[in-house]
Amino acid sequence: MQKFFQLFHSINVLVKIIKVILEKCDETFDVKEIWEAYQTTYNEKLSQNTVRRVLREMLKEEMVEQVGYGDSMRGRKPMKYRVNVNFNFKNK
């Protein structure tokens, strides 16, 4: 039964991350922006790596697309994404 609740929790987190991403469908975003919006919206802790993994899977399915790099004061520039408005849910 515990595995069921772990799976349920994982699916719940995934749905919440996707909702946060879809709220930004008219703009570009990076992992940190989604991470911050998730924590603000749901008042829950979440690792940036979890957001990164979800975005990676959404990228594979072409639900989001990479659009370049954002600004950075130092270090690596963050990859920017946007929702693929041409994604066809019916064919998936």
C-alpha cells in the first residue's frame, strides 16, 4: 500500500509541475522560474532537479521546446523553454 501512496504522490507532483508550466504558455521560462512558481503556488518543497527531469521528459515528447539561454550574472546561463503550442495531444 505504501508504494501506491508514493506513486500517487509522484503523479500529484507531476500534475502540479505541468500546471505551473502551462500557466506560462505565453512566455519563456527556465527551471528556476518553474521551481519558484511551484513552491509559491503550492507552498511545498521541491528540488530543481525534479523540475529539470519533468522538463526533460516534456522536451522528449515535444510538449515544450528549447528557445535559447537566459541571462546569468555568473556561471552557466540557464536554458529557456516555452510551451509548444503546436503540440497535438491526440496523436500521443
